[in-house]
Amino acid sequence: MKEFYPSIPQVKYEGTTSKNPMAFKWYNPDELVDGKPMREQLKFAMSYWHTMCAELTDMFGVGTIDKSYGATDPMEQAKNKADAAFELMNKLSIDYFCFHDRDIAPEADTLAESNRRLDEISDYIGELMQKYNKKLLWGTANCFGNPRYMSGAGTAPNADVFAFAAAQIKKAIEITVKLGGKGYVYWGGREGYETLLNTDMKLELDNLAYLLKLTSEYGRSIGFDGDYYIEPKPKEPTKHQYDFDAATVCGFIQKYGLDRDFKLNIEANHATLAAHTFQHELTVARINGAFGSIDANQGDVLLGWDTDQFPTNVYETALCMLEVIRAGGFTNGGLNFDAKTRRPSNTPEDIAQAYIAGMDSFALGYKIARKIVADGRIDEFVKQRYSSYSSGIGKKILDRTATIDELEKYALGLGDVTTNTSGKQEYLEDILNVIMFG
Ligand code: XLS
Ligand code: NI
Ligand code: NI
């Protein structure tokens, strides 16, 4: 079989003293952590759309990297692309991948022909998965790229578009099940609006919930036993995306009775766009019982759009992994690198380097997060901070037995509150630094 990445070797763990750019410094896939190899704790996934498809175009210029894989015929190209994808995953020790339907097989003139192409390519990918021992983390449908979706898919004002989206998602779920995927993602590509002058918001939201219900129930009927995820994002491409942030999505799935089936896929850069931290979004998901999977990337605080950079900020990866530990680790989810190299980083080696940097940053973040837990000072501080709820009036409040009259009597007896203690933020930040760099 043709080798697509001759300049990328089999990347191995060499430790932090290594100067080899094509080696892992912290990520040792087979190192046992809590009785499980790190590769199973972190569950890294390759995003097919960025890594295999996107040519680093932007609105000011054409692509800077060629992703045609030596073919012009679309189906031959799709097969070469699949060969290249598995070669790369193999060289980088990435066990999982994620795709949109249109990433793996190009869309044809009719839905029937697009579906046939998906059948053919998914057979081919199934064989490669067996050969290389790789797994599908999640599948999804691209219901935003084609001009038919210019005003949304489930939230489109045109019923034909709704029907088309439902059919497309049905097929994408079938392919996900066929390839053994344990997750299916709904990212509301253009599910939002530009102006309320032309928008019936209630109808659009009710329709979106109905689309999720219909398609997710269909998935269950054909044996999908994984998790459905909604991926929050506040803006881009539409001015206002309905799945604004984790809290909005939790409210939405609870309102429409979808919370038993749906969890969240939290993306770091989407958190930043919503003016939240990554850790905030993960915490909101966790406390709502909706922690599912992660799109591992990072944004640029100076830019207001989804730059989808590979994650290298260890402060962020550490706090992310702390939340993952608190959520009990991944079950069906994992860490999908929904990330691309910068436009001038346009060689295959840059792609490998970017994955190495991202995987190392998460392996290091995971090690630091485990140290934070083992150190215990931060958790203990938080526990102490709320200790007034463990006895007396506080315990009654926590037990929900305190009455309003009792609280008033107690407050009158206090005269004023004199018991507040310091939040000690700077002290806690210093502890974090000592754990990270000490
Ligand atoms: C775009 C989203 C997208 C989803 C999958 O901003 O992050 O890539 O992860 O449709
Ligand atoms: Ni994403
Ligand atoms: Ni994104």
C-alpha cells in the first residue's frame, strides 16, 4: 500500500530529555495509570475534517496544503484519504477518530447517491479499522456546509430542509452504528439566527428538539447504545447559535425531555467564545449529569472566532483533566482534537508535530491533575469553605428542613454577619503553580 506520510516515523515515547521532534515527551501510551494504560484514560481521537480534509483556507486565500491524496476522482480520493488517515493514526498512536458523513465520502447530486457512497466508503473504513485496530469515537452529519442549509437544518424555515436533514442524520447514525461508534454528535452548525425580524424562535427551537427526538429514537431502534452529545457553541457561523453554552443546552434538553439520552461534547474554544472558561463548561456539564466528551483545542483570547488551535496551554489541560477525574473519567467519550495547524504550518510534519504537542499537553495536564487530587489542599480548602453547612443552622439549610421563620429568627439573633472568611484565591493559585512547576 502507498505510504502517504514518508517523512513521519512511528512516533514513540522518549521522555522529557528527548530533543527528537517526532517523539512524545509526556505521552506514554502504555504507561499504567490507576491500573489502565494512558491511551485508555485519555482516549485521543483524530478529527477527520481538520486533519484529512481542510486545506487551511481562510477568507483571504486558497489553501496552503494539498489534501487531494494523489487522486482526482472523488471516490478514489476518499479511499486514499482513508488509507492516509489510518496510516497517520497508526504512526501517532491515536486509537480513535471522529467524522462528519461528508468528510469520509463526498456529497453527490442526490441523497440516494450520497448514501450509496457512504455505504461503500464505510465498508472500506471498517476494513481499515480492523487492520489497524482503531475505533470510532463518534460520528456526525454535516448539516451546515451545503447551501440548502443556509438558514439552518432542524431550525430551517423550509420544511423540505428539515426533512432532508432528518434523512441525512438517519443515515449518519446508521453508519456510526455500523462502525461501532459509541457516540453521536449534534453540533448545531447553522441552528441559530441572524435577525429576529425574520425568525420565529419558538417554532425553530420546538422543531430542533423534535429533530433530535426523532433521530435519536431511531438510533436506539437500530441498536445504538452509546451517548448522544450536543456540542454547545455561542456564535459562528450564525450570530446567535441556539446551543449557546453548556447551561443553555442543559436547560434545553431538560425542557424537551431529552436529558436521559443526551450529554454534552464540550469544546475548549467554544467555551472561550461564550466568555466562559473551559473548566466552567465542563463543571456545568458534570453537575447536570451531562458530562460526555471533549473537543480538545484552544482559542486565542485576542481573537473572537473559533481558531481551533491544537491545545498546548498546560494550565488549561490540567484544569480540564481535573474535571474529567471529578466526573469519574471517560466512559463513551474521549479527547477529540477538533484542531488544525496554523495556515503557515502547512506540511505533513506540522500536522504530526501538532498532534504530538496536543497529546503531550494532555498527558502532562492529566499528570498534574492527579497531583492536584493527591495533594488534596485545594479540595480540602473548598470543603472547609462550606463547613458552616455541616452543623447548626447550616445543616438545617442543607437538609432543607429550615423554615423561613426559623431563618428570620436566627438572623435577628445574629444582628449582623461577622463570620465571613477569606476566599484565598491567590494562595490557591500559588498552590497550583507549586504543584505544576515545583
Ligand atoms: C465547529 C464544531 C464542529 C463539531 C462537529 O465549530 O466544533 O467541528 O465539532 O460538527
Ligand atoms: Ni467541535
Ligand atoms: Ni469548533
